[in-house]
Amino acid sequence: MSKTSMLIAAGAGYVLGARAGRERYDQIVAQAARVRRDPRVQDAAHRATETVKEKASEVASDAVDAARRQNSVPPTP
């Protein structure tokens, strides 16, 4: 295969692959948008956010206590 033929084949492969890749990417983006708009997903995301808000201070406090125990730092009053 000559150098010119190789370059033409590579160029054609790139163009065809890029077009197919872009179409698939667009399909994936569209599906992700549909999933995000689904009321069940919205509800689950809302519940997860609320749970994180409720538990954040407790987890932070536990992490501080564990770090103090690890480093033998006495707790502050």
C-alpha cells in the first residue's frame, strides 16, 4: 500500500468514525437528559440530597472524633 493510499484510507476512516461517534454521543446525551427529567429520578435525587444534609454534621463530628482518637488530641470543651 502506498503512502498516499494509506493517508486516504486513514482520512476516510477518521471521517466515518467521527461521524458515527458523534451520532452515538448525541444518542447518549439525549438518553441522559430523558433520565434526568424522569420524575422518579428527580424524587430519588431530592431524597438523597435531604439525607446528605441531615447526616452531614453527624458524619463530620464522627470524623473529628476519630481523628482526635488517632492523634491522641484531647477533645475541646
